[in-house]
Amino acid sequence: MSSEYDDESELESLHRSGGSVETLVFDSLHADDSNLTEIERLKSLSRQEIVPLEDRYYLLKKLYLLICDWQGQLPNLREIFRNEQIDRFLRDAINYIYHGRKDEGALIVGFVACSGYKDEPDLDEDGRPVLRRTTAIHRAVSRWYPRLEAAVVRDLFEIYEANYVDRESGNTHFLVACSYGLDDVVEKFLDFAHYPACPNEQWKRSIDLALRWAVSSGQIRVAELLLRRGADPNLRVNGRTPLHFIVGECRRDDDSVETFFENCKVCDRPVLVDARNGSGDTPLMLALQSGKKKAVESLLRHGADPNLAHRGSTPMHIACERTNTDLAELFFEVCQEIGRPLQLHLRDKSGNAPLHLALSRGCSASLLASLLRAGADPNQADAEGYTPLQFCLTREVDELLLRFFEINDEMGQAVRVDARNRWGRTPLQWAVANLKPRAVDLLLDHGADLYRFVFPDEDYFAKKVRPVRHESSLDFKLRLACDALAVLECLERRGYELDRSDATTIMKFFAEYGLIEESADSDRPSRYVDRNWYKDEEFVRRAKEIAMNPSLSLYDLIRSRPEKAKKLIAYTDYREFARSGDLCKLHWKYREACAVRLCEIMSRGFFRRWALDPLMETTNYRLPVVCCDLVMDKLANEDLYNICIAAEGRGSKWGFSSRMAVFFGLLIVLLMTFCIYVGHDSNK
């Protein structure tokens, strides 16, 4: 026995070649029977076989081309076609709609409905109607295709008045009418109790099932009608109540939930607002997961428990876990209005409290204030020992950290600024490792212990720093360099004494991220053929138009000696330049070289300062400091970095450049000769 689902793939393939088929059908239709009336043409169609799919396709096209220009009174189709032929036409018309032939399929259905044709059920041996049959209406709720337009379904109900049961799915016409919100059709079914065999208990189950179909499709008027006819608002289908279907399957966030509650109240039908589905979720949890604000508010105001947990997660956990914090703020406001206290200390299965989740998602300052003022613990650690303070430090911007301190100061709550996570790291170490100079200042302002501070080692220093949204790779490089140096400046300004190990960690970071300019004779290939790129006329013209600060252009900075540049520009100016995107105003071939040169200039003082002792060690202290200064004046940051690595006793992936080796050797000889000459001259 074939079903209406047979041969769909063949129909779709035929549809793809529909242009040529339409021409063929039109030509054959008007060439073969051009002298016949429309009625005679319909009769000629009725005499053709309709079993093979290809024949049905041609037949349907002929029917469409015939009726689209129909003139005069509509025919009595029952006098022309057999019932099974019309039924097949209608099912194929629905297939047409699903495969992109919307106008053709809808016109055929409308033509049959307007002609006054009414389907009549077959009768069994006892003279009773046979209602187990698949019709075009059942195709309107196919799980594989989108919903049809309600007008097409309404036309189908003008044709089919009996409540047929689909052979395969068991769906009835009554359920389809509920799904499409055809309340007049639904009421007609209810009035006549159109259910096969029609025992009361079976009909009651049908009404309850219809309520689920109506609410899951957002058909609130039909739901109200069914509730008044005795539908159970708490009936479970696969563990889900109608309320679960409203918030879980309706895509719209409208007043459906509130209307459902009002209808149940009118019908005096109490609703189990905290019923759990098969997965353990309540309707409130589902509404929060799908971000439906109106549903959340309605559920809370009708008694939903905001502290009911599932696998450790309360509705507050779900609300705080969303990136958009508006929902969590609404949740708070409603709970405060109705006087429902929230249990904010509860942990989910991962060990997170709502405050941890909110901060990890970058919540708004207002939500943070609501959580803290409602009793969230500012020092509660998660399963890995991270406190809310450390979660604040994971955000790219520091406003959340500032607000966190401000709110706790207002409330008189002490914040443990030196709390360690499971790896023994403090918030100050975290801020330094993630290159957050403003956060370092805030932590030190609030009592972070600098005396016991241990500088992050190279295993985790800057390992989690990532570009912010829309930040180019070159702007990211600039930000890394200026933030790293700004962090050092913050620490040293507060009294921290950097040691050589700390300095080496920072130098390796510069080398790893490509923040050190290559030597002129480096063995590594350069993408810039001309090493004097900063002298190019085009670069000079554009660089003079870019301001680093009110008194300094990019061109002037590039041409300045690092010692002079340090007095002209601050790290914040570099950071603002990186944030502005002005680097993109340069021709693309200059951008990377310019970015690395800026990193070289801003870090020059740091490299020179920390290369002095290693240089003296390398020469076994044979040169005085003044001579070493002269040597370093002629060396690039790459050379200074290699000196530091050599003094540390480790190899470098960079290696000494040949320029540095030759120059360094000759300079030592010349300087020693100069010193001897000066010494002899003074003796005289």
C-alpha cells in the first residue's frame, strides 16, 4: 500500500526541470485539443492514468494551466473526476507547494474548494464511514516541511469535513485544525464530537492532545476553546505539560503564557507551574534558556519557584549564564517586586555560583550590583579556587573590576584581594600575567600584597592574552608591548624591584610575539626589501598626518632617538594609537614594519637597562660602564636580547647576528685602545 510520502524525491527531481516541462505541457495541451471547451479538456484529463509519478506531474501541470485562465461558471468536479483522482490531485498539489510551486499548488486547492466539491467518506460493510485514511490535510503538518499558509489549509477543510485519521502518524483533521488556529473549524469538530468510534474517554484524550498541539503552535484562542471544553492544562505528553510546550516550542516571545494562565483561571483549572519534564526542567527554566522575557515574568508572577534546582542549576544560574544580561536583570526585578528571595550561594555541578557565571559572561554593572546587594558572596570561590575578583580580571575591560570594588566599598564588604586559586596564583599575579595595568593599580589601591608578590614565570605570562573584537593583528602587537611595559611601570612605581629573571621573562615574551625588530643583516628573511622604508615619500607624507599626541606626529616619533622619544610620549599614547586603528591609514606594505619599529622604540629603554649587566658579564667586566653604554648605543633590541639570553646560559632561536658579532669585537678593541690612549695622555 503506497502512501502520500512515496516518490517525493522523484517529484523534486522533476521539479528541477520544471521549465522545459511547463513548455511541453502547455504546447501539448493547446495543440491537441485547441478546439475543445474547458469542461471537455477536464474530461480528457480525467480519462488519463494517474498512477505513475511522471504522468501525475504532467497531469497536474495541465490542470494548473487549464484552470489559471478559467472563464465562466466553475464545473461540478464530481461529474468529471472520480473521488480518488481529486484526492490525488490535492495531495500532489501540497507536494507542489512544499517543493517551491506555491502558486500552482494553492490555485489547484482553491479551485477545488470554490467549485463546491465535498469529499465523502467510503462506507464499510455496516454502512459506517471509513475514517482511517491519509488526506492532503495530514500533509499540512509534515515534520519534514515548513507550515503551509493558513488560507490553503482552510480551503482544504472546505473540502474535507470528516475527521480522518492518518494511516501512518495517527494524526487527525481535528489536531491539524488546532495546530493552524482554525477556531471555527475546531469548534465545529467539538460540537459534533468528530472522533472515530467516539467513546467518551478516547474523545477526552483527543481534546487533551489537541491542547498540546494548539499551545505549541501558539494558537491561544483555540487553547482557550479547548480548556472551556474540558482539556487538562496539566496533561503530560512524554513528560511535558502544555506549559512546557508553550515556552519550549513556540518561537515567539509574546503574551501566550499569560493568556494561558488567564484562560485556566477563567475555566477554574489550576496549573502546575513547577512541573518538570522528562529532562527535569521546569517551564521557568525553559523560558530562561530560550531568552523569553515575557514568559519568564508571567511564570514568576504566577508562582514559579525561582530557587528550584536541577542538577545544581537554579533559574538564577541559567539567567546569569546568558551573554545578554537583560534577562537576568528582569529576573531580579520581578523577584524583588513579588518578594521572592533568591538563594545566591547555591553552586551548579561545575561549582559555580550565579555571581561567577555572571562575571564570566561580562555582566552589566547593574546586574553585578543587584547580585551583590541581594547577598551574593564577593569572596566565594568556585571549584578551581577562582573568586569573583579573579573572574572580573578575565574581562577585556576593567570597568567591571572598578564597579566590583566600588559596590563592595559602599556595602562595607571586605574583598580578599590576595586569595589564591588552586594553582596558588593571586589576583595581582593574574592581572600582571594578563597585561592589565589599570587592574594592577586597582588591586594595589585596595591592598594587594606587593611585598610577597612573585612575578609570573614564562609558563603563563601573557599566555591567555587575545585580540579584542575587530582588533587587527598589528594593533594587537602594539597593545601587547605598551601594556606589558605599563604593567612594569605600575609595579616599580609602587615599590616592586624587578630582577633579571623577571626581565628575561618579558624579553622572551617580546621575542615570541614578534615585538623585536630584526637586525639589518639578520639570517631570517625579511618581507621588506628596502630597509629604509621610513624614508619613502609615501610613508613620510602619510605618517606626518597621523598624530600620536597633540605635539608629536608618527613620522617624528619614528625618526626620533628612543631616549628622546621616551620624554615625548607615554604608554597610554601608544595604546590610544593602537585602539584608534590609525595604523591602517598607512599603505599596507609599511604597516608591519611601522608597528614593530614602534615596539622597538617604546621598549628600547627597558632592553638597554637590563642588558647592561649581562654585557659586562659577557666581557668579564673588562669594559667600564661608559664603554658598555657606547656599545649598547650601536646595538638593536635583538642584539641586547641575545646578550641577555647568552648570559643566562641558554641558546636563543634568534642567535647572535653577524653584524653584532663583528661590530662587538671591533668595538671592544677600539674602545680598549682608546682607553689606553686616554690613560697615557693623562699620565703625561
